[in-house]
Amino acid sequence: MNATVQVDSFMLAFLALLRFFVDGPVESAHQAEATAAVLGWSLAAFVVASAALLVDLCLEWHRGTRRLDREARFRRALAQLLLDPSDASRTELRQLIDVDC
């Protein structure tokens, strides 16, 4: 997901939480039931949006960690090729390049 989706998810979660905590006084019993339902759905929306944001941030972190690991393996293979220009080093480097392309 991109940053816009993350910000949108966070804003939805924040607005749902704001709606949950900031509400005017209740006039009647029917209105109290309706308000309780709205507050319940607002809290549910906040929980769902917060969970979606947390999952998205975890996936983003995992993607970055995987990329850094791949770059480190590529640098190690390149250094090995420079130190020992054998066919095995070239094969390993080619495999890493093929994975990235």
C-alpha cells in the first residue's frame, strides 16, 4: 500500500475514535439507543482501521527488510566474485541478478 492509503486509514481511525468520545447529550431513550449503536459502530470502525494500519505498517517493514537482505546478499556475492572470480561465484551472482529482474 502507498502512503496515501496509510494516511487515509489513520484518518478514518482517528475520526471514528473522535466520534466515539465526542458526542452531545442524549435527549430520549430512542435517541440513546441510536447513539449507543452509532458509538458501537464508531468504535468498531476505529478498531478495524487501526488493525488495518498496523497490518499495513508490518507489511511495509517486512518488504523493506527483505529488500535490505537481498541487497546485502548481492553485495556479498559481488565481493566474493571480486576476490575469487570462479564460475561458482559468477553463477551465484547471476542467480541474484535474475531474482531482482
